[in-house]
Amino acid sequence: MNERLIIFSAPSGAGKSTIVRHLLKLDLGLEFSISATSRDPRPGEREGSDYYFISPQSFREKIDQGEFIEWEEVYPGKYYGTLKSEVKRICSGGKRVLFDIDVAGGLNLKKIYGNHALAVFVKPPSMEVLEQRLRDRDTDGEDSLNERMEKAIHEMKYAGLFDRILVNDRLEKTLEEAETMVRSFLEQ
């Protein structure tokens, strides 16, 4: 396996997507791995660009057919996963795969790819800041927000299992640190 994969994981709202978008703009030979999900698209999200939106039934069929490298039911009835065909597509095009994935998915990918993957946990400066970021996004109702915060508290316990922890306190500094980590890993 000659692939070098980059995994960014974090609780929802910690800033991993902002970091990943920044890295994709650089000349690092990276391509974004588009995850599959059974949830509905949020405003502005596009099929085949942000996610592959799949019905829960089709998602379960793909699970049964072994089409996922990793998958999980993140919230009841809401599945997320990485299609084998997506990683194959990127690698066959000569690019390196960049994942923006939840914590459990990131750990699953790290187990599969081992030293061929750099797994980075993006940590918010505090739980209060994380909650405010989620509120500012204004994409969730209060029940959903509470569910995300409970999940974030649980996910924070796994930060130490990642190769690196990146605290997203000041965005400019965080982006520089992420770029340095990735360049160093790709040059190994």
C-alpha cells in the first residue's frame, strides 16, 4: 500500500471542514474523500460534492454488500460512511485522500491504514466555544444541538488515540499548524 492518507476528525463544529477546505487549496496533491450519508442535505450542500446522499434503505444495502471501508450510525437512522469506490477513485487518479470525518470514522480508518495515514483530532478551545460555534451555524434545533454537544463530550475522550491533536483556537495559527503537519507527513 503506497497511499498516504490524511484524516481530520473532530466533534461537530470544531472546525475540521474549514481546515480541510484550506488544505485542498494548497498544492499538496490532495483530493477530498466524499462521504456517503443517509441524512438530508443542508442548505447549499450538493450531491457528489459535499456528500453522496443515499436513502437509509440503500445505505443499509451497501453495508450488506460490503461497499464501505467504514460506516456507522452516527445518530438514530443517520448513517455516514466511506465508500471503497471513493478511495479507489482518488488513488487511481494519483492523488492522496483527504478525509473530513467524525471521530469514530477517523479511528476506524486509522486502524485500517495504520502508518499510511495521519490522523489529526481537531479540538475546540473549550466546550463553551464549541457550543457557540454550533449555535452560530444555525443549522440545528435545540434538541439536535443538545445531541451534538453530548456526542462531542463523548468524542473528546478519544483525542489521545489520534496521531496529532490540533487545538482550533485562532484560525490563522490553526491553518498554519495543519499545513505543517500534513507537509511533514507527506514528505516522509
